[in-house]
Amino acid sequence: MQEILYNRQVFKIRHGRLHLLCWAIFIFYEVVITGVLLGHFRPLPTYILFYSINVSLFYLHALIVLPFGLAHSVKSLWRIPLLLMGELAVYILLITLSEKVVYLFTGLGGRPLDWKFVAGTVWRGIYFMLYGTGYYFLISYLDNKTKVHAEELRVEKLNSELLRTEKDFLRAQINPHLLFNTLSFIRFAAKKQPEAFEDAIMTLSEIMSFSLDEKNSEFLVLGEEIKQIRNVIKLNQLRFNNRLQISLETTISDEYIPIIPIVLITLTENIFKHGDLLDGDNPAIIRICSDAEGLSFFSSNIPSFSSLHPEKGHQGLKNIASRLAIYYPDRHELSYGLNNRLFVVNLSIRY
């Protein structure tokens, strides 16, 4: 909070300095030009007095009159001409009084109040009001641009939080299913298969550690995800005494390529959730390939009877498709469905 206030204060100081510099250049230019054309210069207090009125008109018009007149509905635009005439009337009055004051104290000036004086004063007032109008629309444009940018940042932050929540939800979907089945197996192995008991505990511990590691929040290296896929396969093989018919083939050129987590492992977990892996004639196949161009994932398996019901809807795959669309727009293809008796998934991601 202190940093935000400090930044705002610095911005105000820099903004004020810029205004002072611009006015200094503008006034110096006008004074020199008029002095050269007239052949003489007026006393410094005279310039201070008149330019104070002109600068005040500029800011009054840009920061008060126009915002007030344009902040209402279209039906209230009739106020604008009245406000402009009021501004000019006050400006003429102040310039006239200033001329009297200058004449009273210096003996200079004393221009007659004729049509030339009024016309020149009106033009001078319109001149600064036009500048004020330009300044008003400039700051309005910059303010709207800032608001749009702030809204874009807010939406981007919300999308980021949504993606993080989605990822955590997908991770939460995997863990209870895997944890329940593994703990049931560990309970059984503790009595019947003590040689597999310790192996299952260590493998489950690795998976849980990976799941809770905040370093894997948005991206992780490909090799780590494949390592956890091997752990998932290993745990399930332990549960079924290595009777599951599943094959994992990997061809990885660089296992440090960053990918979004809980995609490949979810596709693998779906095979165990919805596949029939005890058919020796139709083993499940997983192929993961990666090269300098991109990553591909292929899987095929015999679906279990329960997974053929239409109400299942492949929600997990739809969630993955949504995440891929956000992280890899126009750089991925995902297809899935029954091909003869096999459920086939094809995913490709271009780097």
C-alpha cells in the first residue's frame, strides 16, 4: 500500500513539473514574440497578472466546466453554451479590471473599452478555452485507456485464478481416486504381500509429494510428469499383481521442456478409471513423443462397460481441452473417441 501511495505521489510531482515546463515555454515564447512585434516589454507583474488569469481559464474550462457540462445526459447539453458564455463574461470582466489595476499602479495600459478591446479579449478567451478543450479530451482519453488497461489486468488476473482453481480441481479429482484404491491395496499388502507394502508406500509418497509441490503450480518439466505417470502405472500394477496389460513407450529429446501439469497424467489416469486392462489380446498402449517441434501423446485401450454410458460425457477430457485452449491457443490438437472397439486419444502440442 505504501509503495502504491509513493508511486502516485511521484506521478503527481512529475505531472506537475511537466505542466510548469510547458507553461514556461509557452509564456516565454508569447512574451518574446509580442515584445519584439510591439517594440517594448511590459513590467513583470503585468505578465504575472494576465497569465494567471489565462492559465486559470485553461484549467477552469478543462477540469471543471467541461466535466460538469458533459457528465450529464444528452438532454442536459443545453448547459454547455450557457457555461461557455459565463466563462467568457467572467474572463472579460477580469481582464478589464486587470487593465484598470495595471493603469492605476503603473500608468501603462488604460486601453479604451471599445469593440476592438472586447473582440481581442473574447478571442484570447476562446484561444485558451480551445486549448483547455484539447487538454480535457486528452486526459479523458488517457483516463479511459488506463481504466481499460486496469480492467484487462483484472480479467487476466481472474482468468489466472480460474486456471489455478481448475488445475487444483483436476488434481483433486486424481488424488482421492488414486489414494483410496492405493490405501485399500496397502491395507491388503500389509497382511498378504509384505514385499510389495514398502514399494507401494514409497511410490504413493512420491505422487503425493508431486501433487502438493507448489513449484508445479503453472508449468513443470516434461520429465517430471512422465516420472509420475510411471509411478501411477507402477501403483496400479502392484494392486493387480502385475496383471494389467498396459505398455508405456516414450521417445523424449528433451525432458526439461516446460508443459502445463496434470494433463498427460490425467489422460493416463483415465485409462485406469475407464479401461479394461485385463484383456491380454488388446493391451492398453501409451506413447509419448517429444522433439524440437512439439509433443505428442497417444493412447488406446478397451473401454470398460461402465465407461460406455453416454451420461459420463468425458468431462475430464473436456476440462483438459479447455486448459489446452487457454495455454496453447492454435498450437494444439486434441481428439478422442471410439475407433472400432478401442477408445483412442490423440494429443499434439506445438512449441
